[in-house]
Amino acid sequence: MEIKEIKSLTGIRGIAALYVVFFHIFLIGEQKSMPSGLWRHFVDHGYLAVDLFFILSGFVLTLNSTRNFKDGVTIANFKKFMSKRFARLYPAYVIILIISFVFIKDFHSIAISAVSSFFLLSIFSPQPQISGVLWSLSVEWVIYLFFPFWIWAVSFLKGRLKIAMLFLIFLTSYGLLYYQFSDSYLVVGRVSFPYALFRGIGSYALGIMIFHINFSKKYYWMSDVLFTAIVACLCIYKLDILIVFLYAMLIKNLSVEEKSFFSRYCSGAVGYWLGLISYSLYLIHIPVLSLMKTSFPGFKQSNHGLFVLVSLAVLLLLSTLYHKFIELPLSSYFRKKMTKSEKPNLAQLD
């Protein structure tokens, strides 16, 4: 039985991807192009959108996989799970990885990273990442390898003990990041081993935890309150752990209600479209922004506002095309070949 798609969760993924894009638009290039004041603080926290991706993945994969692993992990159900994840993640990823090689001037300096990236293990490379976003897909892949066993182990815990253990994993993982990097404004913004994996594990623990917590749809207005609180916190430094926790509460509330203003936007035409192209947008934006900066070196500084608008327009157009003509066809092809199933609806976040 297929789990019904929750459109608002597709939409919030699109908002998070757009947030990452804004972060990198201002990050790629000279610091004097950065905004100031509260807007600067908000943009600086764009890296935290990745933690929302992790939480959302943890929640949705638990939603779709709990019934498959409640009786244990077998070779058959593990293979099916990994095949679906590979088909969803890898084909579109590897094409962008190859394209990213175009922007590498000194291949020898990142040869190890390049090889490890092909195996989705780039977080273990001692060399710089090829692209500023590929590390997160490496984290996702590593977690996939033990996720079925994690879900199975959680099934043995009952009630509040289950919630407490998962929350403890979250607090421990992010607590280690905070302890190590509390002096940096990028408190949890780590992209290499082991700290990137701490982010992923902690966020996935939150995603699994909220699956096992009951929320009432009568408090639908909480989605708007939580979204407002998150935006406010993103304008203040050093609140990373609180923001990540609020992400989880927002995702859970969106999963049970459809009436709030924020939920209606996320599941509406624009929000849902952003969600559908979010993976393509996330993948292509670094190479595209790098190409635009290289091709028009003075444009960003002399017409920064116009640069942002043009960049967004180009990225949204290319992401839509990449999603329709590359991501969807390749993912569908590989999933059908690997699982011998019917063509999937990739709007569903399984």
C-alpha cells in the first residue's frame, strides 16, 4: 500500500532548497556583496536548510519504511530499500558530479575527493569537496546503509522511552557540534567527517522521533506560529539547535493539518512546484552560479540586485528542465530496472 503524498512536505522542501540557493548566491563571490543587519543574519543561516532536509528525510522514510522493517531486516527488504534510494538519489547526482569537473582547475588536488564522490562517500575524503552541496548527499547515503536496522531497533522501544532515546541521540549529536564550534557563527555548519555525520544522525533521529509523536490537527495554526518563530530565530546567531528542533515540530504539524496559511502555500501551485524541482535546484545551483560568476565577473558587484534576480530566474528554469528531462526519467528508469516495479510518482517523498 502506497503512503498518500503530503503535498505540504513537498513544498517545504522547495522552500529549504531556495534558502540554500540564497545562501550560496551571496557566499559565492566577494564579501562586500553580502547584505547587512538582520537580513545578513538570516542569509548567513542558509546552511541550516540542509538540516531540515535531513529531518524531513528521516520522517518520510520512517513513514514509508516502518511497516517493511518491523519484523526485521532481511536481504530482500534491505536490497529493495537501497535500490529505491539509489534510483532516487544517484542518477541525477552523478551527472552533476561530472559537470562539476568542468570547473576544476587542479584536478590532482581533489583526486581522492572525486573518486570518493562517485561512491557517495565524499565526507570521508581529506580533500576539499568538489561541490558545496554534494557532502549532504554523502551523509544521506551513509545513513541509508544503517537506516533499516535503526528503524527495526526503534521498534523494540515503547512509548516515552522511544521518544527519549531518539531525543537523546539528537541532543548528543548536536551537543558535540555546539561544544566543538560554539565560537563560530556556523555553529553546526560542518560538511566533513565526523561532524557532518553528527548533523545527519541527529537530524534523522528527530525525524524518526516526530513520526512517533501524535499531533492534533485542531492546532493547525501552530504551523504559522512555528514558521514565524523559525524566521525570527534565523535572524539571531547561535540559535542553531533550537532552530533545528523547531524545524522538526513544523514538519510534524504540517503532516497532520492542511488549514494553516503556511500549509496552504506549501501545498499550493507555486510551493508544490518548488518542492518538485527542489532536488534538481539543489544539485545544479552551485555549478550554474559558478559559471555565471566566471562568465560575467563584474556583473555581481556592479548590479548585485539584478544578479540575484537573474540567477534565480535562470536556476528555476534550468531546475525545471533538469527535473523533467533528466531527474525524473533517469530515476524512473533505474527504479523500474532495480525493483521491477511500476513507474513511481517521484512527487512522493519515499
